[in-house]
Amino acid sequence: MTTQTLHVVALYRHPVKGFTPESREALTVLADGRVACDRALAFLLGDAPEAPQQAAGADWWPKANMLALVNTPALARLTLRYDEDVRRMAISLDGALLVEDALDDAGRVRLASAVAAFAREQAEQPDLGRAGRLPLRLIGDGATARYQDSVEGRVTLHGRGSLAALGAALGDSDLDERRFRSNIVIGGLEAWGEFGWAQHAIRIGGVTFDVIRPAVRCLATHASPSEGVRDREVMTTLTRAFGQERPSFAVHMLPRNGGEVRLGDAVEVLD
């Protein structure tokens, strides 16, 4: 069944785990379950092992070992720009450049040092004054998507109808969808309609996805994407206002094939 009113209204990728999402006109979806250059870099805590854990036969880096919104909400105040063609990163704070450098060894050290200095000043951070927590290490090759929250990777999607419903429950008609860190946003769908796609398949552009399940959320969603403070009780609102057993927003999907998804692409429910 094709529903022409369902279409892509926003696309995002997150080059660095826990940092600013990039709004995109198109995303390249990889057959391995990820979006190209999404979570391709991460700032690893000094006392965390750089070698991955093994989960389900694949490499896995838990976000608890990284500087991320869940432990440092003020990261949302930083605006990050990443040029994957030249492997160069620029990070700004309140419109002023904090640091800019290439991803060579020396550049990684300077980038990590600047981010660590900012994070240490924040009231909520992963105890960076503790022995061994620093220096941070900027890991990843800057191209390979590998630091998602699940070992399978997964692409995330939500509908603007669900965003509006949650915003109304929170008393925030302008609730910023960036706090949910989805890759794909759909218009023309009723609130929570995407939850009904679980265990079904959808096609967006040239990519077919299996919708796995609703995405259970963590404290990272409480952080304002612009102010960097925990300003909304998202998790308790999802359970109390909508009767959810576990606080869920957006859905996890796995692609059956690689390809591009573009703004304006129609969404087709296949089964």
C-alpha cells in the first residue's frame, strides 16, 4: 500500500557521537545497517579501553565509555562542523570558534584537549577530575559509521505527528526534534503511527527497511539541543501521558539494501 501523503521532511546524521546533528538533503544508507558518516567519531574517556568489546560477533563500543549527552548534556551547546572530504573538524561555542583541526595525530590531541577543557567546567560530566579520566581520545577514522547505540547499527525514524503529541504533553509546541537524534523524520503520519510499523517493512526512496521496534529512550533526550541543560522530563512524560511501559520515541530500522534517502521521498508500507 502506498500512501503519498507520507514523505520525508527532515534528514540528520551525527558525525561525532553525542554532538551536533547535521541537517542533510540526502543520506546514504549502508547495507550494514548504518548511515554513512553517522557516529563515525567519538571522544573516548581516558580510562576506557580503546579496543572494542565483542557483542553478537561484532565490534562494540558502549556509550558509557564516551563523552556523550547522557553524561554531559552541555555538549549540546557546542556546534560541530565536520568535512569528511578533508577529515577536518571545527567546534564552536556560542558562535565563537573553540577549536578547529585536522584528524591527524596532533590535531586529534588538540581537538580532544579543547573538548575536555570545556567538559571539565560543566556541573554534570563523567567525573573528569578523577585520576585516569583524562586525556580524552578522539577515536574513529572519520568515515566508517561504528559508534551507534546498538551493535547492529540501525537507522532511526520518527514522525512529526508523534513530536507534536509529545510537545503538547510537555507544554512545548516548539519541541526540538534534534534531541531525539533520529536519522529520518516523516510528515503526514498520525501520532505514534510509526510504532504500528514494527515487524513490517517500508520503502523510502530506493531503500527497503525492516522496522524492528520502538526506540527506548535515555536521559540524553532530556537535554535541550540548544541550551545544553536538562529542561524536559521526556521519559516520565512518555510513560505517564501515553501509557507506555517503557519510554519510547522513534523506531529502529534495519535496511535490506543500501541506497539513498532524500528529502521529499515518499514512504511506502510494504506489509
